[in-house]
Amino acid sequence: MILKHICPRPELRDFIDTFWVFEADFGVPVTDSRIIAPNGKAKFIYPYTNALATIDNGVLTSYPEQDIFFIGIWDKPVTLTSTAQVTGTIGIELSPSGLHRFTDFAAFEIVNQIYSFADVYGGRGRQLIERLRNTPNVTEKVELLQLFLVGLLEKSRHNSLIDYSVQLIHGSAGLLTIGDLVEKTGYSKRYIDLLFREYVGISPKTLSAISRFQRFYYSWANAQMTNFYAENLYEHYYDQAHFIKEFKKFTGHAPKQYANLPNDFGKIFYRSAP
């Protein structure tokens, strides 16, 4: 498996967290648990070689190759799979405050959902899909995707309160309380919740929980800790009960059970992070 990170165009850097090309000779490894934990980022996924499929609550859904998919923020784990053949996928993960720059609909409508670009962007989306199909070079495919996104920015929405709030949440690694957010912004909890529903899709409380979990999970995936119950657990969580509850919510497993699962596919996106 090879994961290559792409540096976005300057116009897009504030709105894209990670941009990558994933390639494998035999698809997503069948011996791996292939669990993808939520990371608070909406995504554009383009499987240019080999189809992908997700398993959510036992339901298998296939996503054909040579289509582009708009994936909203997920707040639960999902299992990714594919057939055992040569696989190539381009992924663009948006920052939480970057999602609304590329949409004109409420973000909550796409939470835990996957749509084709043709459904989201109509004729423009279909034209992009067709151009990508007729472009064999991966580097050129990457550039076509970027140019399309730059074009969307011409009519992008912007909300400075969302930008500031998301920055506060991530800056605190998810430890900022909603009360703190209310105090720092000067707006009511109800108003902030409504803005997050419109522009991010999930509540600030949920985004904080995902951010907190991601900071801990990144440390573990990079082998900075070998024990889920290491001392620095308490840098992220109030106590073990709090940790276990959120860990099961975001992985579907208790920590000790999850630690024994093979998940090199899931970890590669953290180990290779720029």
C-alpha cells in the first residue's frame, strides 16, 4: 500500500486538511479490519481504479470506479472494502470550516451520507467525471479536481464565527467546553448550535469529541503509545469511563478489543500524515 500526499493549490490550502493518492496492488487488505474512525472531515473520494464499498451496520453499499463521491462528516465508524485487484483512489479531506465553501446547501443534509458529484453539482459534476475518465494520467486528474474546486470558491459561502469556533475547538484538542465557546464568542449556545448545523453538519459538542478522539488516536497509530491506558490518556479524557464510552462510539469496539485488531489500512492515513 502506498499513500502519497499532495500539496493543494494556494487557493485551496485554507479549506483542505489532507489531499492524497492511495494505491495498492490488491485493493483494501482483506485480512485487515478496515475500520475507518470518524475524523470530523467531509471528503471528496475519486476511485479511478477499482470500485470501493462500505459496510455500515451490516449493509454493503458499492461505489463504482470512475465516479466522484461527496462524503459528509461521519460521526460513527464505517468499514471500507474493495475487490482484490489493482486499486487507485484520490482523496480530498476538507477542514470542518471548509465544507461550506464548496456547497450551497445545509451541511447537516449530508452527515453520514455519500453522494455522487453528479447528484450534488449536476451538469458541472457530470462533465468533471467525464473529463477525468478521459484523462489517464493521475497527476492531471489531481489538477482537474483542484481546478474544479477553485471554480466553486468563486461563489463560496463564508462565516467568520464558524471559522473562529472551529479554530478554538481544534486548538484545544477538543477540550474546550460549550460553555467556554459561548463565553469566548459572545453568542448563545442555541445560536452556535444552529450555525454548526448549517455550516459544519454536526454540533460543536460532537466536533469536540471527534477532535479529542482523533488527537489520542493519532498518538496511538504513530506508536507513541503502546497501551490505550497510558498516562497521557488523561491529557485527552477526564477518566477511563469517559474514554471507553467515546472510543466504542467512534470505533465500534472496546479499547482492548480494538488494539488486537489488524488495522494497518486505517493507520496508514495517520502514520503518513504530513
